[in-house]
Amino acid sequence: MTTLPRGFHRIRLNMARSPGFPEGSKLHGYEFVAPLDAEGRIDLAAWKEHRALCKVRRFWAGEEDQHGLLVHKAGGAKGATWTFDYDATGNDDDEAGYRFGDHLFQIGEYVSIRDEDGALLTFIVTSTDAV
């Protein structure tokens, strides 16, 4: 088992309450590893140094898990974005975190992710365990 550098966390996001999930769902979401700063935001400098360690698992009831990487994409008309990338050879399956660079990844906080079909879905942070 690989020991991660200090400041890395395993973050779990579960589907929040929404019209499609009135009670939310523990069966739909993401687990990913990322370096967090003292406030709980993604630490870009630490990510740059250890990007290969920043893995994601998408779990969705009735579907096979998808595995990929947390990727920071700089520039462009929309500015920098954090994405979950499941295929390094293309952009077809990227799922973008809405303003992930500004969000606090603390239990109870809400974040949004634009899925591969373009739908913006809301998730709740249910754990942030140091690893």
C-alpha cells in the first residue's frame, strides 16, 4: 500500500436530495483522493507535485464503478476547472466539478458536478478522511 504525503484526504461525495433523488442516495457518488489545505480546499501546488496519486472512483447503483484521476485543466474561456477523467485519451467522459477550486471539502458541504451528459448534479460531502 502506498503511503500518501501529508495533507491528502479520501473524500466521499453522496448524491444530495434533488428531484431525481428526493432522499439523496448513498448508492450514487464519488470517492476521490486529493490534497487539502488547512481550510479544506484542494491544494493545487500539492496536486501538481503528486497528481498521479489523486484517484477517483465513481459509484452508481446498477452500473460498474468507473476509475480515473482528478485532473486540473487550466485556461480556456471558462477558466481553470477540476475534472474527473476516466480516459486519458479523450475528453468524452470528463465530469467537471463546479468551482471545485473554491469549495471547502468538509462534511456537510455541498458541491456540484457536471456529468458527461451535461447535467449539473449536487452532492454532499459525507467524509474527508486523512490518508
